Amino acid sequence: MERRTGMKRGLPRKENAMKETDMAYGEELVFRPLPQLVIEANVNPQEFATAQASAKADNLGYWEDAAQELDWFNKWDVVLDDSEAPRYQWFKGAQCNIVYNALDRHIATANKNKLALIWEGEAGDTKKYTYYELYREVNKLANAMRSLGLGKGDRVVLYMPLIPQTMMAMLACAKIGAVHCAVFAGFSAKALRQRITEVEAKLVVTADGFYRNGRIVNLKATVDEALVGGCDCVETVVVVNRAKLDVDMGEARDIWYDALVRQERSDAATEIMNSDDPLFILHTSGTTGEPKGIVHGHAGYMVGLHRSLDWVFDIKPTDIFWCTGDMGWITGHSYVVYGPLIAGTTTVMYEGHPLYPQADRMWDIVARYGVTILYTAPTVIRMLMRYGNQYPRMHDLSTLRLLASVGEPISPDTWLWFYKFIGHSQCPILDTWWQTETGGCMISPFPVSVLKPGSVHRPMPGIEVDIVDEDGNPVEAGVAGNLIVTKPWPSMLLDIFGKPELRDATYWPLGPGKYWAGDIATRDEDGLIWIHGRSDDVMNIAGHRIGNVELENAFLTHKAVADAAVIGIPDKIKGEVAKAYIVLQAEFAALDDRNEIIRMLKTHIRKEVGPVAVIRSMEFVETLPRTSSGKIVRRVLKAREAGVQVDLTAVVED
Ligand code: PRX
């Protein structure tokens, strides 16, 4: 663990009533919400203060109240059992199903005929589903899954693009008590196989292909490659006919989605689940070479999401909510599927690339559907910002009322561009901090908060955090330290799939009550939190967590590589990109054509990990800096990148 010296923030202030502004050097901007927004907010500043105080005084009472707002088959015996902390059991003894709250209960209300999903394909084709239509589709698939022999606890891998059937597959799994495990479509056949084998999936749901930036990405072929000569656990592969590709459906295990659901009934029983029964597994990179399968359950996850939609995103009956997250990552799970549906709002899903056919695609979508809340990532904003203001100017963005960001720190200039050119200085920006492990938002402004661009503001009511040194002692305001969460929260991870022993060591190294987030943060004099980045060997490339060791291990499987170290280096658009330091095997080191070696290694990484792992550059060195016990010292390489003269051959103390 590294202690970093802090940044002092005591700069002169300029206050703004959510109006256009330019930032002068050294000034700290403060934005106050417009009065109308405060009047209309689900939680006004007084209610927010009361909620904060009551959650502080009675944390469990606060979360119990939130849980009471949802539907349960049987209520809990205890709100939280922490007798085996850091193993926490929320709503112990309760029975529920997240799908009951996300779909079933809406059918008996005015939401029945409301739009649940607006989907748009990259080519411009659209599909809309009311809550009732979505409910019927999910029921058909749930029945089909049951007829394939799937039930409670069975794992289903989803290797899917952003299409309605992905949402249906998630909900159908939840409905029958099966556990979905989405694998991002940017991962390779090898990475897919690793995840399928680890979770012992009985079923894989995929598509023939999908559209991305004017091209068709073939998914079925990757699934076939993943399943060659292994993965005996997989009994069936269900394929959505999305791109009309001529795919090989020759295996007995392969079946088209439409054929599977065609004859099924459109009503299906919703499985009664215990609160901690797993809902999904989602892999995320850690500091070891192996991705961790983070497990979330039905009860706590839905309670956490419910609060964030209602209070942070301030959902109103007329909202159209668009989170641009992919279904292969947690943002897609929580804020494309489960959160918006629990809130009974209309969720938007877009299949393709933000630059297709040109850089106004997102603004076009906002205008055409009247999107009111747009939730995206700094990397997307930075990319679109580069194309200039003329693209947002082409569209009427006046329906927007809230903007939100997640995944990486948003710099003040990016924040201001988003605020000024997309929100027209009318919309607060909710910079939400959270992780795959936390399930939903943890630290975020509310629409009524006074904002400082670049700060994630304060923890939500019911969430308590601190910033500490490596021994767990709180650091002063202005000093950077490690972000920890000091109270359990309902949507916390249940486990690391198949590796329960890793869970406590990874997330509670300081003991119960000190969840280790792996992020470096500062609290300023006003108590607002600023996130600076990861403290561990995990990169954040375009908002995606990629482990350094995972890439190093992938390099080491190539015959040309004797040793490898990967570090993240700053990038204007992606935030961070990977740079590899490679020691070549002698016979390759003698070759003159380094470009050929680079090409070969890049292809290798694409095959091993997938296109998600972009290696920006490679440098060939004689040796790598190591500690006396042999660990690579990446900070020496980082210093070198920053222009510091370093000796790569020196042995660094452990
Ligand atoms: O480093 C933090 C960063 O993203 C990490 C979590 O990544 P993942 O599990 O993939 O989930 C991303 C979407 C929730 C965090 O440890 N991060 C997330 N949100 C922010 C952020 N960094 C700065 N500001 C944020 N708002």
C-alpha cells in the first residue's frame, strides 16, 4: 500500500446558480441548484438532512424503512445479522424475488401499459416494450428455461450485446431463481471459456452477432471457439438471431431463441427466493491474475437500487432514463435493467457506438425519445467533447433534467462541457461513485446538492465512509488516503464465487467495519470527497477495470516473452491506457523487426483477453525492476514514464 501526499483545496470560490461559466485558473466553482428543481425534488434539502441524521442515529432503521417500500413474500426476522462479520446477512429470514419488484408488481398498477424499455439498434431499428409486454416475454423465456431443466441456483452465462433479449434473459433467470453471469462481449473466447468453466454454466445465451460502429461483431463464432473441447457443463446454447448472420447451428446443443420461446405460455410462476440467494455473478479484475466473480443476491441489492433511483436519480412518473452502460458490466445490470424497472421508469438501451454514423448519435437519441436523465461515463463525454459543440447543438436537448457520470474521475473541464453544452446549465451533474462490489451508488450528490465539479460529494444517507492511511487511521481533510466504507450496506457483494476465503482478505484486510475499496480519495474542508484513482494494481481503461497482472500473465503465455510488466499511463480520452514493458526471449531479442513482434504480441493479447484490453504501447527492456522477493515494482516504471531517471536493474526493498 502506498501513502500519497494530499492535495490541499482551499481555493477562492465563485458561486453559480447553475449557470454558464468559465473557470479561471485556481478558482473552485460551486453550483447551486435551480429553485424549481429543489421544489420538485423527491428529497429536498431539509428531508435530505433529516434522512442523513436519522440514518446516522439508526442505520438499520433507515434501511428497514427503505425495504418496507418494496414487496416481499415474507418479511425479515432481522434487518442485519452481523454475528459473523465481515459476513453480513441483510434481511435475514425474508423471502422475495427481485423480478417481482421489477416486473410482476407493475402489472397490477397503472404501469402495466407504460413503456418499460425503448431499444434502438445501431442501424436505427427500434423496439419498444410496455411493462406488460416485457413481462410476457420474460415469462415465456422463463418457461423455456424451465423446460430445458434449469432452476434455482443453476448458472447461465450471457455473452450478449445490448439488445432487449439480454434484459429478458437476466430477468428470466432471476424469475426462475437461476444465476446469470454476464460476460462482456469484448472478452475473448478464452476469457469466456474461463468464466463458463468457473461457474459451471448449464446454459449460454448469446446472439449471432451485433452492430458496432458500422461493423458486425460475430458472437456465436466466439462462443463456439470457447466451447471447443471442453466446457462439458454447457448443455444448451441459445442464440438470438440479431444480425441475420449465417452461423453454424450444427451442434445439438444450439437452438435459436425465437424457436425456443415460440410455443411457451406467457405466464410463469416467480420463484420464491431467500434474501441471500444469488441473483448474479459478475467478474471484475483484481490484483491477482484471476478475475473475481462478484456475487450479488436478491434482497439487499434491490433495496440499495431502489433508494438510489428514488433519491439520487429523483425518478418521476414522466422520466425517460438512459444509462449508457453495457450489460456486461455492473452499470448495465443496476442502471439499465434492475434499478429503472424497480422504479417503474422507462429505460433506454442503445446497441451501438456513440460515434455512429456521426458524433451526434447520443444527442439524437436524447432528442427523439425525450430522455430526461442521462447517465454516462467520463470517457464517453471526453470522446464526444473532442468532436466539438456543433454536434449537441444540432439537437433539442431541453428534455434533459439530470445528468450523471460514473466509472472514473471526471475532470472539471469535462464536467463543465457536459454541464454547459449538454445540460445547457440547467441540469445538475450527479457524479456517482460506486463499484461492481457495492452493487449500486454509494457516494453521490443529490439533485438538490451544491456541486463542485470533480467531487463525488458525500456518501448517500445510510452509507458511511472514511479516508484512512494504510493502518486504518483517518487522515486529515486535504490529505489523500484510502477510501473505506465503515458500515455494511444492503447492496454489498455477498461473496467471491468459488473463493469465499478470498473475500474477507481482499475487502476487509483491516477487519470488519472497514471495507477496503481500493481507491485513493481526499476529503476537502467542506467534507466533500474527491476520488483520485485506484490504489492497487488495477487500471481503469475507459471506465473498465483491467488488472495489470491479468495482462502480464497473458503476455507471459507467448513464446517470445521472457518477462512482462504492465502499467497504466494517462490518456486524454480513455483516462488510462496500458503500456507493456517486455523482456524478450533471447532468440526474439535478436530479431530486427520490432514492429512485427509488437503486432504479434498485440494479436496475442486480443486472443487471450479480448479487444477490451487495449495495449497502447510496448517498450522492450533488458530487465524489470523487482523487489528482493521478486515482485515487479510498477511504480518505478510509472516514475520512468513521468520522466524520472530510474535504474531498472536495481533491486527495490520489499
Ligand atoms: O476506481 C473507482 C472507479 O471505478 C472503480 C469501480 O469499477 P467497476 O467495479 O468496474 O464499476 C464501475 C461502475 C460503478 C472504482 O473503484 N470509479 C467508479 N465511479 C467513479 C470512479 N472513480 C471516480 N469517480 C467516480 N464517480
